[in-house]
Amino acid sequence: MAMPAPQLGHFGLPRTLNEPMRNYEPKSSDRAGLQAAVDSMLASAPFDVPLIINGQAVQSGKTAQQLNPSNHSQALCRYQEADANLTRKAIDGALAAKKDWEAMPFADRAAIFLKAADLIAGKYRFPLMAATMLGQGKNVWQAEIDAAAETCDFLRFGVKFVDELYKVQPSEHAKGMYNRMEYRALEGFIFAISPFNFTAIAANLVGVPTLVGNVAVWKPSPMAIYSNYLIYKIFEEAGMPPGVIQFVPGPAEEIATAAIEHKFFAGLHFTGSTHVFRHLWKQIASNMDKYTGYPRIVGETGGKNFHLVHPSADVDTAVHQAVRGAFEYQGQKCSALSRLYVPQSLWSKPGGFKEKLLASLQSISQGPVEDFKHFMGPVIAKHSFDKIISLIEAAKKDGGKIIAGGTGDDSKGFYVKPTVIETTDPRSVTMINEIFGPVVTIYAYPDNEFEETCHLIDTTTEYALTGSIFAQDRSAVVKATNLLRNSSGMFYINGKCTGAVVGQQPFGGARASGTNDKAGSMQVFLRFVSARTISESFLPIDTHLYPSNLV
């Protein structure tokens, strides 16, 4: 029987800092290295990706493809798909690996995560970025901040946060007594479902629960298979024992049902659509009588994010931040700007917000991600392209005025032009429905209705993920902060509603946007541990009677 290794002390950690960003400027060695990685990957694709069950590559015989959204005639990889039986085999393997993994001293688990971060920062930076660019349609900068920097940050800061968590101990000890807290892994396995749009999120969804001793069954998005497979292989190279993470891409419904119906399903770590998350929650509820315990459910879902511009705002800053917030990565961020409220006095005047916004769009180029000059690339897939175009058409029928973009071309890649819609109805279709594409809708509000507009923002949608106020008037900032208290889990002042950095802005939202467990902070790790209080008495007692019983 395996026995835990002795801890032999509490060990310090390397200083934790955010991974430095690289710029990939022309003629730089970084640009040349990344370009070589992208070109090599394009020339070598498609790659073959197996299932990984108990550390072994498994061929299921059922395959699918991950397409390059910049050129959908090309597959980046062919991958094996799991079914219910293989998912159950993966669960059994994870549970078998759990005893030794949970017993491994934290210093050794931490070393695996810190090594994985260093591998990503150096050896695998360019291949992981190339896979994220070609498979998920990110340009160089977006791949750098995601696949390289944020993935490293999640891993390194995760170690820091867990170290701090383990140090949270009872401060009081009665005479002759020693009290302590043990942060156990959950009793069972964690089911992780990751999205296409952030490689870093995929790493974090399996990284958070496993760092605190859990085991994970991981179903990656079919539109991010290759980058996610590289993440798995990096964990493996860093020393992750076989079976701790089971890599099982395939049909969502079949895999999820097999996981959720299992007796030892202990938790869900999810990022994706609100609709899917609610469906999974209902499935979990319907299986409650089967479980060993009450599963933990952690999810970050959709958004309908806002910028509110006050009459006192710096217009140039608000315009530039709106363009970045709405159109970086083609609006395919759960935090992307989707509704923009501008006072009428700033919107329509000559040289005002509208003119500057439309002028700024002229500098945006769009095309395949291997051409580094492009600010925008493709949306992820055909179904996404069709949904975005259909919502633009619905906005036209709803009285919206298309003042920029409004068209797309899916003949080679899935390209949608950056689109700006002007509406006089603050509850029109594109002011309410999540789009997940490069579309922002503007409502010009009467200058004297700032408070009413705050109320409008708060009540227009079911989401509450991110939002921003732009104002130089401090009283307006304070007023908006209070009136919009529950409108977003991420509130920015004079900054865009995207771009949270691990360790700086813990990320998450409430209402229909998720459980607000704040990725990139200590808080989310608490959800994947089951604390045990240990209280040890050193001295005997000589009677069961209380002093007050004595006469």
C-alpha cells in the first residue's frame, strides 16, 4: 500500500510574478521564432491526437477533425473521440490514481505546475501559440496574452494561492490543545469541460482541482483540441503522474452523461454557454441520490457586457477602449463589449464619439492569422458565423441601423466584418442576446438620464459578467459604481471590460454569467477542497462534571 512521503518542513516558493509579455516586433527573434513555428505547423498538419486514458494513448476508432478557421478546407488535427464506455474507463483510472496523488506532498505537486509554466514560457511558447492561432483563430498578440502569458500565470499564481490557502489555520488554541485545518481533495473526481476561446482557461480548469489533490476527467472543446493536447503533454513532461488527468474529447452529451451519472462525481469545473451550464446543473440535480457527497459546481458562462460613457469622459480613450473591447479576438470573449451607452451630446456632434469610432475602424485589417499584420481573424466555426450573421439581420428587422460592417464571408475562412449597430431601442435584440462575435450595439442616451441609463443597464439582460464606466467626474464614477453594483462581477473604471490579469483582477460574474468563483484568485481553490478540522487534546481530564456542578 502506498504511503505518503514525509513533508519534512514547510517550503518557500519562488517569487511569483506575471509572465512578461513579448511584442513580436518586426525583425525580432521572437517574431522569427513564432513565424517559423506557425509555418512548420501549417506544413505538417493535420496532426493525429489520441485519447489519453491512464497515461496511455488510446485509439477509439471514431475520429473527428479540428479545422483551421482561417482556412476551413484545412484540418489542423484529426482526433479520437471517446464514448460512454471509454469515459467510464477514464473515471476508474482517475479514481485509482487519486490516492497517491492526493498523498503527494504539496511541494512536489507545486513543482510539477511550476515546471509546466517554465516549459510554456520557453520551450513550448511558440508551438502552443501557433496551435492557438491556427486552431482557434487568434492573432499573435491575442495568442501571446492567452496561450503563453496567462497560462503561465494561472499555473504559477495557482501554486502561490494554494500555499496561502494551506496557511489559513486556526489562530486560537485552548490550553493543552492543538487545532489545525486540513484541506482535503474532494471525494471522487472532477469533470472539467473547457471552451475553445482560451487555451489558458483549459489549463486552469484542470489545473485548479488537480493542484489541490483532485483528479480530473477533461473534455476539451472540439474547436481547441490541438492546443489542449499540447497542454496535456506539457503537464506530462513536467511530471504529472499517469491517470491524474484523463484527456477525453468527444461528443459532449454522451461523455457528460457518463461522468455525471457516476457515484463518485464530485464536481464540475466549466466554462461555456449559459444554456449548457444550466442543462448540466439540472442533470446533476436529477442524480443527487446517486452521489457520495454533494458535488461542487463551478462555472463561468455568458455575458452581455457594457461600456457606459458619461458626458465628462475622455472621448478618445473611450473610443479606443471600445474598439479593443468589442473587436479583439473577433468579440469571442465572454467579457467582450457588446452594448455601448453614449450620451447624445458626445455621440452625434461633429468630431464626436461616432465619427471617431467609425474612423478608428478604418485601421482594422482582417485576414488569416499567419499574416501577423491583421488585427482581426476569423470567428471559430460555421455555426458561429451563421449565428452572428443571423443576429445582425435580426437587428435590421428590429429597427437597428448598421453604421459599420454588417457583412461576412465564409468562402475560405469564417470572417465577419467588425460591426457597429445604432439603435434607438435599448431593449432591441442585439442589446439583449449574447452574440459572441464582432458586433457592438450603441444606444445614445439623453444626457440628463444618467441614473436612468444605469437602471437600464442593470435590468436589460440576465447576464452580469463585465462592465465599465468612463468618466472624469468622480461623483459620476461613484454613482455608477453603486447603481451598477450587481450588474457585473468585473467593474472597470476608465478601462475596457476585457483583459483581466491573473493575480491582479480575479475574474468571474454572477446572475446568468456564472457562479462568480473568481478564477485567478485563492477563492476558486476553496471550491475544490473539503476542509477537515483536526483538534488534538494533550492533557487528560479527571471528571465529566462542570465546575458549576460542584457544591
